Amino acid sequence: MVSRLQCLAIASSAWLAFAQVAQAQAIENELVLITPVAKTLTDPTLADFAAYAKERWNITVKAHALAAGTPVAYGRILEWKGRPDADIFWGGESALYDKLAEQKLLAKHELPAAVMDPIPATIGKPKPIYLKDPKGFWTGTVLEPYGLVYHPKLLQRLGVPVPKDWDDLLHPKLKGNVAQCAPSRSSSSHATYEVILQRDGDEKGWAFLKRLGANTGIFTARSRDVPSVVARGEFAAGFAVPSYMAFEDKLAGHDLKFVAPRTAWITPEPIAIIAGAKHPKAARAFIEYLLSERGQRVAMERGVFPITPKFRVQGAPGSRAEMAVEFTGGIRSYFDVDVVNIYDDDKAQKRYQEVNEQFRKDIESVWAQLKK
């Protein structure tokens, strides 16, 4: 005959087994991203998320990223047609996320209000930058300006003032000393070309970009290479550089400075769960982690800015966070400053290929003549 004590022991064991199963089912043990975001940001966030998942659920998550430029990543998600090889799309232009949602290729993230409410709907004027999708298919993760980098000592030797705005790269003494990446190879470069075109109008804008081409000494294969060649002192300044990519070269010990011009485009680096994802719970948990203070702190130490006014880039003296603040001109949060945005993402997307083709025709194919 089973005693009452034995019954309690059996019930306790059954409950413990049930709790362990429930815990194991909290999230899946794998997560795959497809992203144009550089490894310098994806690697530390995925590593810390894996540590977080182990601490919270005692689950070992195998997390990795498929690196792909924004147009390539978008194209692959279209090709997968709801049977994706990745769970999350992270980075790029929010307009592409809207297009994917319209084609039912994204799933709603369904994050708690406590996570989403602190993120403002928009930032900047006269054209507001949307920081999250009101329909719930994507949300911004961090704020990242596309600006300029320069090598202080090389500029000093050339007798060129420290650049503060796009126009400063047209200085005659910078001829052959500017590095940039073609807009067809880089979404950050493309967005910055659009900033110039929308600031000046097409006629004056293309005239500016041709003059910039005349001062350009190299068109790199990737936007990531622009700050690297400047950091090594091969060129004096770089055009259309994401802040966190340049910060990695600073962390590596190079003499490099970053400046975001007044009209610099600031991306919210959107993130979304791909429809048909094999690991939807892990995907949702990763987004929630990335928007938490813990996730934001990891990202801020890589040279980007918080997506919510709740947090500011701040750390102990000499920390990576404080280095990032100094590197990006003293900014701790883009919610502390007046953000001037003239970039119209919808307009840019409608003529994306047109701008790339005109660039090839008017700048790349005649680059040697422009330099003369």
C-alpha cells in the first residue's frame, strides 16, 4: 500500500518533470539570423543572448548569423517563400520590411507592451524616422548614424580643416584622399547619396556627387572597408560610414575620428521574425533581449545608440561606452539632440535601381575623367 508520504514524493517528482519539460519548451535551442549588420555587432549580441538564455531557461542556444547585404537578404527571403532558412531579418531599410509584410513573409513579433511602449513612434523632423511598425511586423533595435570618418594627423599634414559636414569633403586638398563605397554595394552609401540628392535636388545633388567622385581615391568593395583604409592612413577621409563600423577600427587602436553631419541619415536597424521561422520562440526572445537594458548595453558598447530615451550611452571612465561617446562627438542619446532628417525612405526605394544606374553611368564609368 502506498503511503501518503510516497504519494507526495511521486507527485513532487511528476511536477518537477513537468516543470523541466515546460522549461525546455520555453524557447528552441537554435536561432539563425540573416543580416547586413556587421559581425562586430552581431557576434557579441548573439553570444550574450546565448548566455542570457542559459541563465534564464537553462537552455543552450546555438545562435549564428548569415551575413548578407541588405538587397541580397531581402531577395533570399522572397525566394524562401515562407519556408526560410533563417528566423530573423535584422538591419537595412524599414521600407523593405513593409514590403515583406505586405507579401505575408513576416510574422508579427507580438512583444509585450512593456517592451514596445518605451520606444517612441518616430524621431526627427521635418521627415520623421519611424522607429517601429504600428502593425507590429518590425521594430527598431538601435540608432545608428551614417557619417564621415577622418584621419586627424593626415588631415593636418594636408592642411585640411576637420570636416563637419558633407560639403567639407570637396576641399581641393582632399583630391585623391577620399574613400567611399558605391551605392550599389552598400545600403549606407546609397542612403547617404539620397541624403545629398534630396538635400540639393537632383541637378545640384549629382553635381556634388561628381565633385566628390573627383576627390575620391578609392571605391571600396564593402562599406566596412571605408573606415579601415582611413584608419590605416591610406586615405584622409571616408564618406557614408556607419558609426559602429568605424568604432571597431578605433577600438583596434587606430587614429580615427567620426562625425555625423547635421542631415546624416539615422537608421533604427529594424528587426523582424520571418514568416515560417523554425525557431519562432527563440526569435521573439532574442528581440525582447535586444530591447532590454542588457541587450542595449551590449550594443551601445559597439558604437551605436539606444532605441529608447530610457537608456543613454554611459560607462566607467575608460570603458568602451565612454570611448564610443568621445568617438561620436559627445552624443549619449539621439533623444537628447534635435535630429534633422530630410531623407525620404519611400522616395529612395522607388528609385533605388535608377540611382545605382546613374551612379555607374555618371561616376563609376567616367571616374578617371572626373579625377582629371
